Amino acid sequence: MNTISATALIASILATILMLVSFWLPQLSPDYEKLSPYECGFDPLGSARLPFSLRFFLVAILFLLFDLEIALLLPIPWADQLNNPSLTFLWTSCVLLLLTLGLVYEWLQGGLEWAE
């Protein structure tokens, strides 16, 4: 048995054990306290099952997208030591242009406005 097979077998066994433990371990009869929304010790003021704002979700996804973009572009200053740094600059420019066009499109469509 090679290392990859052993790692896959151990991961599968561990995942199976964790799934079984998480299924049988929790209390299966929830009471009123567990079903009520948490309001920092106060009585609940309203329903905790309100619909989620899609505009907030869109802005959060855009934030994550641009945060990921920054993480992907961080190694660019060290790319000038590659054999062909102009190719790296071309791909970086393509990524930035694509993301900028997507942001402009969302802006023009009104997807970034909080109130209608």
C-alpha cells in the first residue's frame, strides 16, 4: 500500500467516524430554549427567520471576489524574475480588466445600490 492509498484510507475512515459521531452525539429532542432565536439574553423581539437580503449577499460576494483577486495578485512583484515577465503582466492585466468590466456592469445594472 503506497502513501497516497494509506492517506486516502485514513481520511475516509476518519470522515466516516466523525459523521457517525456527529449524527449520534447531539441531543435529538430540542426544547423551547434551543428553538428560540438568541437575542443576548433578551426576549426575542421578532422572528429570526426573516428573508436574507440579496443585495447584501451580492455585495458580500463582490467583496470576497476582490479580496481573492488581491491574494492572487500579491506574487506579481516577484514575477519579474521569470523568463518572460511580459506574459505575466499580460495575464494580470486580463484578470484586472475582466474584473473591472464585471464591476462596471454590476454598477450600471444597479446591483450595488442598497435602496431602490
